[in-house]
Amino acid sequence: MTDRELEALLADLESDRVERKASLSDKAKVYQAICAFANDLPDHRQPGYVVLGATDQGRPAGLRVTDDLLREVADMRDTGKLLPIPTMAVEKRVLLGAEMVVVEVQPSLYPPVRYDQVPWIRVGPRRARATPEEEQRLTERRRGRDLPRDLHPLSTATLADLDLALFRDVYLPSAVAPEVLAENRRTVEHQLCALRLADPEGLPTVTGVLALAREPDRFLPGAYAQFVRFGGTDLASPILDALAVRGPLPHLLRVLEDKLKVHILTAVDPVSGPTEQRHSSYPLVALQQIVRNGVLHRTYEYSHAPVNVYWFDDRVEIQSPGGAFGAVTAENFGQPGVHDYRNPNLAEAMRVYGYIQRFGIGLALARQALACNGSPPLEIAVEPTLVHVTIRKA
């Protein structure tokens, strides 16, 4: 959109495609505005705009636009507060002779988008929480679109295959705000559909099966993890411990991470002075982040291989089926700020269960933990059908 068109939009106080904010002082309202434009309830199929540095009357507010401010606004996309992650662009523009921050938000292909578990919409020139009927309209809108693989329904599964107690007692309270739940009179089927764990016909989606099914690998044969501890440095070494970890997402990750903790050795430095210094063979955070990334970013579509965790005497190797995806290539894999999601809705489920606090920083956290532990850096090999990560013993 040109500067002149944006200025005309700012002046149109009745437009439902622009929201004006004098500053970023009330970040929650900016989040709500981004969420509402991403949901595009009026079905404009055009971007909406959040403009920082403009008054409610569309006049300049005297905002000073710095690089730090632009970075802070851009980072709002990846905090995990907006799910599914919206498509948005942030730039500095000079409008009406003043500096402003313009946030362009594209309509989501996978509504409803939620901010802190609540879906927001535009109602004329203002924003509001979506009613159950409006949320249902947004849910139905994504039918017939080119859905990501993790939203495909599985015709071999039924809702009876899901652990509905896990959904009711754990997933639902974490995914939906308490005040929304208090007003909610929906059936379980509608709740599962609204959270993308089932389709409108009542079939569990890939994400629903991975997050809630008692036996996900019955329907997705590669949906498990294989842990093997070797008593040596190669695959021919004796096997000291082995376990195929199966079950819904929280069980799989919990059991797998318990295995990691058991095999980590910690030494105490006896001459470190009054403050005891501990050094681990492997920092747990690094192992956790790589394993979680392996479960999240693997392909569940064309491979029946599990995520493999091979623990040798001198290293741990994690193999995840499926190569680079989308904006991520073999050349830019692991670079700061470069990330994409083969399974965006599975990422949301992992956030709901507490295994992701912020998107796109798993490798950074792993590298930081390794550096603090005095461990060698990560070794990453990206192949067309496999990502192989090696963590060397400190």
C-alpha cells in the first residue's frame, strides 16, 4: 500500500482495516488488533493495518521510531501469544510528515487465530472477542483450503481413540482462557474442532492424534521415539539401555526426557572455592531442545521411521525424519531468525503442553547451554529426508 493510500486509510475513521495506536505502551491491545486482522471475519481477503504513532483521529502522535521499537514490534509474532502464528510485516513509514510504525497483517489461512487463547475479531472500526457463533464461522472457513499436513483428518481414527480426560483436564484449560471456558456450553466435539484437534466431521486431525491419542503410532506409524544407549562409540557397540517411547505428546516427551536425565553424568569441581561448580557431560537444556525440535519438525507424512536418540560414550546423536522445510534450507539451517514450520498446529499443541515458551529459539537455547557448559558446538547435517544433530560430550 502506498503512503497516500495509508494516509487515506488513517483518515477514514469508519474503516475496519486499520487500527491506530499512539505508541506501544499498551502492548496487549496491539496483540488483539493483530489477532483480529488475521482472523478477517468480514472476509475482506485483504491485509489489515496497525499503525503506531497515530492518534484515534488519524493524526501524528509524535512517536519516535527506533530500530529497537521496530524489533520489539516484529518480535511479537514469535512470542507464542498469537497462534497460529500470523503472517505480518513491520516497517517504518513517514505518513502525514511524521514517523510511524506500520504493521501489515495478512488474513490467516487457518483461523481462528487466538491471542492468549482468546480469538479477537473486527466489528466495524473496533475490535471484540469472538462469540462462539463467530468462532464457528472462522473454523468453517478453513475447510476446503490447502491445509498443512498436521491438520489433515485421519479417517482410520475416531474420537474414541483420543484420551478425552487428558483433553478435558490438561489440554483444554491450558489452551482456552478461564473466562471463555466459564461461558462455554459447547460439546467436546465442537471444542476439539475449534482447537484443530478434530475436523468439522468429527475425525481427529494429525495434531489431535499426536497430542491426545493413547496410541498415536496405530494411525501414524512413525509417531514414536527410539532411545538407545550404546556401551561404546559406534552402532556395533553393546546396547546398555533401549526403549521405544510411545503415547500422546506429553507422555512421549516426559518419558524421553526422563531417559536423558538418567544418563547425564555430573561432576563437582573440588577446588572451586566456596561456590560449588558442577559440570555435566551434557547440558539437559540442549538435549531437551534438540529432541523437542526433532518431534516437532519431523515429517509424519511419508516416513514411518521414529525420532532416534542414539547415546554413545562420546556423543549423542538425534535423527529426525524429514529434511529442511519452507523458508529453511540446508544452507541457512540454524541461522538466527530463519525458521519455518512443517507442523504449525503441532507447535501450538506443544506450547499448550508447556514444551515451547517462544517460537524459533530452540537451537539458540541449545547452543547457549552448550557454551555455558564448556561443551563443543552443535554439529548439524541436513539431508533431503533427514536432519541429523550431534552433541559431543563435554
